[in-house]
Amino acid sequence: MGLEYVKISPGFEKYMPRDYVDLVEYGQFGKQMDVMQMGQFKELVEEHPMCAGCYMAYFIRVFYAALPNPEDTIVLGTAGCARLALSQAAVPFIYGNYGDTNAVASGLKRALSIRFPDKVKDVVTIAGDGGLMDIGFGMTMHSWFRREKFTTIMVDNEVYGNTGGQESGMSPKGIQLKMAPKGKQFDKINAVELAQTAGCVYVARISPTNPKRIAKVIRRAILAAREFGPTFIHAYTSCNIEYSIPTREVLADARDREKKDFKFYEWMTDEVKEYLTEIEKKQKEEVKS
């Protein structure tokens, strides 16, 4: 884990798999890539066994393209659809037991700060609504209460899409699903308000319709977590199978939900705002020069 471990030792290039050589030469390690150029550089995740048209897979692809330092990042996931793509990426991935992902991330982040006191090692948890707001609710909340310095991203498909279509706490009220034939009886959990109340220093809600916005939010969340504490992103990632959304209409659905109940929202503490403003100002100056 680190740029020195990613590079190929001189003389060994011809013995390494072509994909890995391309990843080192034309990939993101040690570089900052523009997500609008995806397809023009070797990406960290290219193949996955997720459903055709899955918008969660699209979001994960943008997530990896947006990482500020992929060579110094560890991603954690759990049972659910997301891990099918997360485990295929060229970034270390740890599979946590269902519900305890944020507890594992807490210990890992602390261990990394001891093992690498002079280096920044980013830890990011990505899991679904079931893993973070239902079964993993306690672990999620307590990592925020303790002000653990890592980012939590909830890819919210509003259903237990990996296990047959049960309703989750994030399913909309009244929605009928294959394993919720009478419709959900209570409101969708307001995860954004919970995150702010629990102590997150940066919180965002997005419907992934704009790749540049997704990348900006992800980078901001990771950078803020390094210095100030827990950060949270709530991303709508539709389940086109359980919600019967035709593949060609997943983007239209995301745009529709953005207008209705997933309007872009971003909140941060004053110190985080000052910190990010300074960093982004320097980045713009570097680009100009």
C-alpha cells in the first residue's frame, strides 16, 4: 500500500501481466485524473459481475476515478451489491461482516495512523442502505460519535437488492416490493440529518447525474476526513431490477429523483469550508501555471 509498492521493479516489466503494466503506466497511481476523461486512462475498476444497467456500478466507477490518492486508500464493504464491484478494483478491499463495516474501518484507520504516522492513508467505507442504516446502524452511528477520521458512503438502492427484494429503512413509505407486498409502513430514514447530528463534519446527498459533481463531493469528503473527522455521502443508486427500471431509463430515473427528493445537498463545518476552499484555490493556481 503506497506508491513505492505499486511501481514495477526495473527489469520485471516483461514478466508482469499486461493489465498491471498498463495500470502503472496509464492509470491513476500518483496522478490526479479528470473524471470527464474516463475511458481515456486505465481505470481502477473495469469489469464487475453486477446487473446490466446497474446505476450503483456507474457510481462506483466514478468513485474510483475521483480518489485523491488511490495508492494510499483502502476501501471497506460488506454483503450487498456494491462489494461485487468494489472487490474487483485495483485498490485494497476489506470485506467486513454484515453490519460491522464502520467498526472495522475505525480500527483500521487507527492502526494505519500508528503504522504510518508520517503518511496519509485514506479509509473509505462503501455499503448499501441495509449495511449502514439497518443492520449496521449502531456501528455507523458510533463511528460518527467517536469522530473517527474516515469517509462513509451509502449507495442507497432503497431495497435489499442482493437478497430478494425486502424493504429497508431507506425504502420510500408505501412502496410495494416483492417481499413487501403490503407496502412499507413508515417513512424513509433521514440519513443526512442523522449524520449531521451524530458529528459528521461534511455531509452530502446526491443523485449521480453529474460525474464532475460526484467527483468533487467524493474528494471533499475524503480530504475533510483526513483532518477533521467523519464525513458522509448519501448517494441514490437505483436498483433497476427490484424497481423494474428499464436499463435505458436509469439515468432518467436518477434525474427524476433528483428533482423530487434527492436534490443535491452539501453541508460542512466552518473549519472544513475554510480548509477545502484553500486546497481548491491552490489546485486552480497549479492548473493555471
